Amino acid sequence: MPVSPEHFAAFVVASVILLVIPGPTIIMVITQALAHGRRVALASVIGVGLGDLVATSLSIAGAGALLAASASLFQALKFIGAAYLIWIGYKMWRTPVNIPDMSAADVPTAAGRPAVIFRDSFLITALNPKGILFFVAFVPQFIDPAQPYAPQAAIYVLTFTLLGILNAAMFAFAAAGARQTIRRPRVLKVAMRTGGSLLMMAGLAAALTRRAG
């Protein structure tokens, strides 16, 4: 095995600690699942997983080093990601939660179509330059210089992606289950607007955050 059991165990523990801290992606996953149910929850989880896979693979392929070296590229991608966060937050804030029969689960509105939620979850996760840079700084701590780099990096990328999917699924399906318990459109509307507001604030914070170094 190209990765030592000790390094792999330490990577898993560190990744789990990082992933369970809710960020913009998890906020979106929770609020969309609350508002639209399990089908949307599944779509958002798949989007998060693919976004994590793309972002971490790009970082291993050298995009992270390029972003770390190029202030202008980092700023451009940062503002694109921040603007998208703000736009998604605004859409969530304005989305009406019209559920004629709450006992009929998983009736998505136009804004809650699984394809739309998948796209938004994927882009929010993938268009995060800080995530790419973080992974570049994070993975080398667990790399054994005596072993080939590529197999180790691939294992860590796939492991992080799988853990990210499991983490998002845990939040998403818990929220979808709570939706069936609540059965109150007014509460779901508050949840959507709260999540949308948090995403807009996260976008503003990301736009104002300076690049380290």
C-alpha cells in the first residue's frame, strides 16, 4: 500500500474534523433539503462530491500551486466564487416554499429541481480557491517522501471526496427527515431565507478575504 496506515488514519481524522464544520456548501445542502426533500438532498450531495473531486484533483494536478503563485488568478476565481455564492443565496432567499400537501414528500419547485441543485452545489464546491489552496497545503503533511507521490495523492483525493460525500449526506438526509417532521411551510420559508442570508454573507466575506502570503 503506497500510504502508511498511520498517515492514512491521521488524514482521515483530520479530514473528518474539517468536514464536520459547516461551511457555505453544507448550509446550502441543509436548507435545500429542508425546503425540497430527499430528491433534492441526493442531488446536492452528488454535486458536493463531484465538486470536491474536481477541486482536489485540480490542486494535485498543479492548479493549487498556480493559484498560490498568481495573485491575479486567485483574485479572479475568488470573486467569481463569491459572486456565485451571493447569487445562490439571493435565489434561496427569494424562492417561495409552496407545498400544497406536505404529506406528499419531495415535490420540488422550479428553483428546487434536482438538476439545478446539483449544478449549484457542484459550482459552489468547485469554485472555491481557498479549498484548492488548503488541500495543497493539507495533503503534503501526510505524504511519505520515500514513496511515489501520485499514488498517495490519488488515495487522499478519493478518500477526502468520499468523506465529503458522507458528511454532506449526513446533513442533507437529516434535514430532509426534519422537513417531514416539521410539516410547516412557514418554518421552511424561514429556514430557506436564513440559509440564503448566510450564503450571501459567506460570499461577501469571501470577496473581502485577502490572500494569505
